[in-house]
Amino acid sequence: MEQSDPILNMPVDVISSCGADGRLRPYRLRLEEDHALQVFSILQILSDKEIKPAGQPMISYICRIGSQEQSRLAELRYHISRHRWCLYRLL
């Protein structure tokens, strides 16, 4: 992943679970970059909170994601009304 643009807002596939209390927890994300699929494990969730940019309810996750020997911080967002995930930015 390149660092050229801090705001990516890129749709991604996410494997997640929903607990008995209704909270979502992402485990892995998959994105397509340069016509190749890349899979990243979510190594740690540092924070999660509900936000409403432009009135759209979302859950923002600040996570440490990794692939092989590398890891970095990223912000994932779950769009509640659309039931979609995006990789919002790399930190």
C-alpha cells in the first residue's frame, strides 16, 4: 500500500464477527490493489467509536493491521446503514 494519499476511502472485504452484545469485531480485510488481492490481519483494535460525518452513522476502528512481517496503523469504517466496510486511511 502506498502512502501517497492519506485518505483512501477504499471499499474492502472484511471478515468480522458480531458478539451477543451486538458489537462488531473485524478480524481480516482484503483489498484489491494493482489487480492483485491483498489480505491483512487485524492484529489489534486500539479504539472503536460511533461517528456521524455528514449525518451518516458509522463505526470507526483504529487498528494495527499486518501482512507477513510488517504492520501499520489504519482506520477502518463500517457504514451502518449500507452494511459496508472501507479502509478510510492509513495512519
